[in-house]
Amino acid sequence: MIPRIYSEEIETATFTSEDSDRNKVLLGIMAELCDRSPVLHRASSGNRFCTYFANGSCAYIDRSAYVEYCLPECNSVAGFVAHDRAGMLRLEDAVSATEERMRTQGALSPAGRVFMLKNNVAFMLKSNVALSTGSMPEEVESTFGTHENYSVNSEELGEALRVNMDEVRGLAKFYHFSFDTANPLGYVAMLLVPFLVSRQILCGAGSVVSRQGKSHYQMSQRSRWMQSDIGDQTVNNRSIVNLRNEPHAAHYLRLHLICGDANMCQYSNWLKMGTTGWVVRMIEENFLPPWFFQIGEALPVLHMISEDVGLKEKFPVHYKQGEHHFSAIDMQQCFLDRAVELKDKNGASPEEQFTLNVWQETLDLLRSDPQKLVGRIDWITKQKLLEEYMQRSGLTLEHPRVQALDQKYHLLSQKDGAFYRWEAKNPSWKVVSDDAVVQARTVPPRTRAEARTRLAVQIHKSKGVVSGMDWDKVSTDEGTQVFALPDPFDPDPYPSDGVEHIVERDNS
């Protein structure tokens, strides 16, 4: 079985209940985050304030608009889910401390608030009162990305592509891009798009969408912001699969997906990463033939599935070279059945088997009783929350308070966040232990993330200075020595005595 790295870049939305300088608020959050976490390296360049932490994560202010939190390289889905929750708790602590400091300095009134959302749709405002008063603003909404990253074995992928090259060229007719053999991620994209189109039934975060005074509920927040099936843009002309190839590693490609939602439910988060990992494995092992499953026009189907919260619609697909009409559940079942075949042939790790089990259980409940997935699947959980509130209050989706609750679901606050408050009463909603989350706040995964921490500690012990850091390298003393980290799975590529010897020599 091919090992996998899982990671994610989470763009957060930050607001205040009173007029405040956004950049000062964001800088304050970053400063508090650094004060509360062991730091390996801090660097600032213009408005980009970037920090690498001892648990392997990284955070920075992007375009002076939001704090982006990047998870470390995780070699398991369980580790990914634990580090995701740990990161959000760290951000929550930083926001709370920033809020208190601003009050003390007079930058906020005693009742002033600072809000941070793990959300894909929010309102870009200088002053936002929606979360504190329930009144929604009229300003245009904006989207925030949750960018998934998966390692792909370049050697295995290259062999699969070589075997299927003739068929692959024929697949291009389904997509609006020109396949280039120089970027084999295009091959992954053409096989992955049909899976991602329906994956939102497992990990959509739910969204109230308003148009011309009318509101309705959608399954996914991010889907309606997708504008193409395959491409290389992340801000304009966003695509279901992004072809930007920045591997940060030797012998591996980095699959970069920008179509997914920001999940609050741990099970949704697990399914998002675990099922996608299975499909990537099938592609690597040449177990997903190019003509296994295709959709003629993937982008409109993506949008229509997001609207189909009743899960009743069927869509035209090409399955095993035959024409069919499948529901979104049927589509997912095709990929799950194929994954089970691969497991029966080549085996599966306990974690992979768990993913298969939860995948099947979820599809079965989506067919028979979706309400039993409250607490596991975000779009169903949020829908239940909104429906219960509307029943109690007599309000409709058009009402500002209902739309504010849609946002409040994603609030990073154990005290005020609608999801967190509900989860606290239902511990069975969690798929990883609280102890694992506590550990992830300070301890890196046993991957290259640990190597960065090891190197920084060893350099410091040797009286050296970490002058630069990136995912795949650590530099000392203004770059006089660079420790390359090309293997994303290796937690300890340099023996400690070797590092000390190099640093001492450079300081002599």
C-alpha cells in the first residue's frame, strides 16, 4: 500500500462587532497565536506574516485579508482530523486573547467582540454585527478556501499513465482543458472529477443562499463558486481540480483541491480526506480505468447536486462505457464498490478499512434515514439546527437571524459557536479522542513536520540561528547552510550530531 500525506490550508474569516482596523486585528491574532505556541521560525515580508510552529503547522496573514492556517504533513486521516481540530482550538484561544487585549487598550468597547469563522462563505465587512445581533449586512459575500493536499506517488502514477495513454487522450473531450503529459496531475484530475462532483453528499458544509429576496438551502458552500472542471487558478476561474503542481517533495506530486468545504463535523472531515485518499490510491495502482466513470458536463452537475438536498435527482453518467442515470448516492457507491474490490485484491490498513465502513454506513443512511447522520455530516447537521430554530421562532430562511445562525455554526468558539455547543452535548459525534487533539496542539506528526522541529531544536542547541524555513527545508545563519527535506515521510533525516557539527563549523 502506498503511503499518503494529508494536509489542508484553511482560510478563516475574521470580523469585529465594531469598526476596527482589520490589519491590526489580524496582526494581533497572529501575535497571540505565537505567544501561546512553541515557534520554530517567524518571518515577515510586506503584509505576509508567516510563522512555523513546533507541531508542524504554519500560519500567516494572506493579502491582509485573513489568517490562513496550514496543517502539518499528516500520514494518517486520524492525525489529520486531530491536527485540524487542534489548530482551530489554537486559533480560538488567540482570538479570545486578542479580543481581551483590544478591550484593555480601548480599541473595543467592553461589549465589543472579535469573531473568527471556519467557513467558506462570509461577508467581507469593516464592521460586522451579524453574529452579535442577528442582523445580516447587505455587502457582497465572499468565499474563503479550504484547500486539501494529498501526496501522489509520481513513479506509480507515471506507470499508470503510460499504460493508459491512448485512452487518456480520448478523455479530454469530457473536459475543458488540454491534457499535457508534462503534468501527470491532469490524468489524476480526469479520473477524480467525477468522484468529487458527488463527494459533497459526504462532506458538504451546508449554506443558506439568497437571491432576489428568496432563500434556499444548499448542500455545499464551495460548489457554487467553482467555475471550471480542471484548471490552475485558485482566485479566479476556480476549478474542481487544481493543476498547480508545487510538490515541495522529491518523488511525489502534490494534488491540490480547492472545491471542498470547511468541515466542523469530525466524521465529515474524515470522509472528505479518507475517501479521496482511496480514489487516489486506485488511480496510482491503475485500478480505476480511464473509462470507469465519467460525466459529460461535470460543472453543472456539481452545482445541481449541491441544490439536491432531497437526494432525489438523477444525472446522466458514463459508467463502465455504458449510459446511465445515477443519483449522487449511486455515483459514490460506484467508487466505494471499486475501492472494496481493490481492498479484496491488495489489502487495506485498519484506517483504510474504517474509512470503507463509514463510507458505506453513510451512504446507507443517506438512502434510508439521513437524520441519523446529524452530528456526522455537516450539511445535514446544520439543516437540522436551522429547521429547529425556525420551528421555535416561526422565522423563515429569509430572516436575518436564521442566516446569522448559518454563519454562527462555523464560529470558532466553544462558548458561542453553534456547532461546538451542540457537539459538547454529544461526545459520540467525535471520531478522534480529545487526548489526540491535545497532543496535536504541540506535537508534530511523525513525518517531515517532525524533522523541521528536530532541526530547529538542534540548531538552537548548537548556538545557531534558524534564518529561513519552508515545508521542505530549514536554513541557518542567513542561508549559509540549508538542510533539505525532500522526503515528506521522513521524520529524522539528519542525525543530531551531524547537525551540531555543521552549525558549530559555520559559527567558527
